[in-house]
Amino acid sequence: MRRRNFLKNGAILMVGMATTPLIYPFPNKGLFIGKEERVTSPLKNNLQVLVLDGLPRKRGQIHGEALRSKIKEAINRWKEFFPKFKHMNQDEYISKFLEETNFLPAIKKWTPDLLEEVKGIGEGAGVDFKTIYAYQLMDEEWLFRRKTALEAADQEGCNCSSLGVFKQASIPVMVAQNMDIPNYADGFQVLLHIKHPNSSLEILAFTYTGLIILNGMNSRPVGVCCNTLSQLNYSLDGLPVAFVLRGILQQLNHEEAIKFIHQIKHASGQNYIIGGKEKVSDYECSANKVSRFVPYDGANRVYHTNHPFVNDDRSIYREIQKKLSQEKKTQESSNSEIRFRSLETRLRDPEKTITVETVKSVLSSHDHPKYPVCRHKIPEGGAMTLGSMIMVLSSSPEMILAPGPPCLTEYMRYKFSSDS
């Protein structure tokens, strides 16, 4: 096993090969910050890093075996997040979800290696395939929940804020995001370093235990961030978000990544910000359409939250809207719109140079007291910033990552082993 060190903020962790899984402690759990509380120094970044090397099934088995107890604990917390239906327990709900959707053919067509990896995770962790497979379908389960029980469903998971900046003089392309999801995943954060056999391609995927990805970057470099767009039409037989993300990162350059998202059928409405060596592109994707979003003419940066601007493939959502109260209609849009205005205020000026420190400031911001970009964990549950990441897509790409709300958690830098 190669030498590994915990590094202070601003240092670089070279993520390399290991003969046994590389394991660090998990982040702090149970942190609750009140509205008026402040911290004087960031929490230590104890992010877990796990190297996955070999064929897909083997990579999954390494993941499952190394994190077995944590995966089982995370799955139990995930199940507790399910809606409470009469005459239906958690496993019955999973069965109903899988019986009424048909994502496997798309996965087998576009990302068959990832299906093998998921099977391996289940085998390594001692979790049945049906459960570990459903566990990968985060966005798709949210949409199914809304379809199954409209009044019981909420969209508390839809709070992500993302941005991308074109190359600026000596400053490389950057894509960045606060990944805000339900706080059942807190304490399970992990960075996967994925190495492909017979290839120089490497991937850094931020996620939580047992899940193949939340977002990430590869060594080519290509980076991707994403935002749920639940207003867009979904498909019960498209390619799920986690598999789209990993599929993007298996492409060799920005152009191939853009081609990939146009070729596939999307299972869930999602915005993808994809960066390469020179530029960044932003696409709102639905079951029937892929639409490019540009915030203003000639923009050299992009930013997005959780409502669509250019994709009008929304017939399912329009029908749902007819059944919602006026109060709920207003609430569903205000959070995303307020966060978007915060990003726009801080990033729109094309003359302003955007540095890594600028991006950290944006992602750590609390411009609105109720709907900030940086979201804390609260006792009542709901969504929180599980991780904040800045992907610097230079000739020696790096991920700058804080596994928690960035105003409270230190950022650390991670690079590929090929750059060491």
C-alpha cells in the first residue's frame, strides 16, 4: 500500500494504487448548527478515500467488502426515508418501484460495465441485488414517489447549486457544486478513485457508501456536476442519473461527453454542467429533449439550480401542478429561484475574474436566510450540503473537496496518481 497522509487545507492528496482498500475515517456525524451559531475554524476533513482497481465486477466487490457495515447502515437509513404507505413495508415498496419501472435495458445498452459493478457491490456487502440496484436510483425513486403518492412526496432533495467557468488566461476551466441531498447520507461520504484496466483513464467520484457516484471528474480531463429538474418529463425506461454521470466520465473529452448525453434516453429530468480543457457546457435533459442553457449571450460561465429555463418538455409536471395548492406551487419554485439569483449576482459579471477562492466563497454563501447556497444539517431532517467540490480541469486536474457544508468544513485537494 502506498504512503498516505492526512493533509491540511490547501495541500494535495495524491490518490494512488493500493493492494488493499484505502480507508480513512468517516466525516463527523450529528452536527447541527443553529441560525445564529458560527464556527471560528473549519471541521477537519476526514473524507474516506477508496481505490477501486480492476474489472467492473471486482471493483464493485472491493467497494462492497471494504465498506460492508457502512453500506448496510446507509441502506437502512435510506429505507427510513421512504414515504409511509398503508399495507406496504419498505421492501414491498422497493419491489413495487422496480416492478413499475424498466431501467435495466438502458443500463445494459449504454453502461453494461456499471451494472456489473453494482452487482459486485451487492456481493461484497452481502446485500441482495434488488436492494443495491434500487439504491442507485436516487432521482428515479424521488419521481416514482411523487407519481405514487403526490401528497406524501416532497422535493427536499432538490437543492443543489452548480456552476462552471471557462478557461481564463492562466486559470483553468472549473466546474463546481454543492451537492445537497437528504441528510440520511451524512456520515457516509466517500471519494472513489476508479482505475480502469488496460487504460490510463481514472475517475474521482464523490458519493456515499454503496452508490456508484453523485458527481465527479476524470483524468482526461472531463468534469460533471448535476441538478435535479423534477419539472421535466421523466421516462420509466431511460438511463438513470447515476449511470449517466459515470457514462459521461467514461468519455475521453468534452465533445464525446456532450455526444453521449444526446445519444441516450434520460430517465429523469436533470441539468448537467460538463467541463473540459477549454470550456463548459450546460444542458437541461428530459425524457424527450436535451436543451443547452446559456445564462446570457456570450457568457463565459454558467450556473444552475433546480428549475429549467430552456427545456419545455414538462407535460407531466403541468398535470401535477393542476392538483397542487397555490401555496405549494409557490414553495416549490422559490428555493431554486432564490439560490439561482444568488449565483447570478456573484458570477454574472463577465469582467470579474473567477478564482478557486471566488468559487469557495460562492459555495459557502448564505445570501438568503431560508434558502442559502450552503445548506446546514438541521435536527428536523431534510436536505443538507453533503459535499462541496471544485473540479479544476487543468493539464494536471484536481478535485478540491469538502465533505460537508463548506462554510463549516475544510477543503482538501485530490489528484490522480498519474500526476504524481
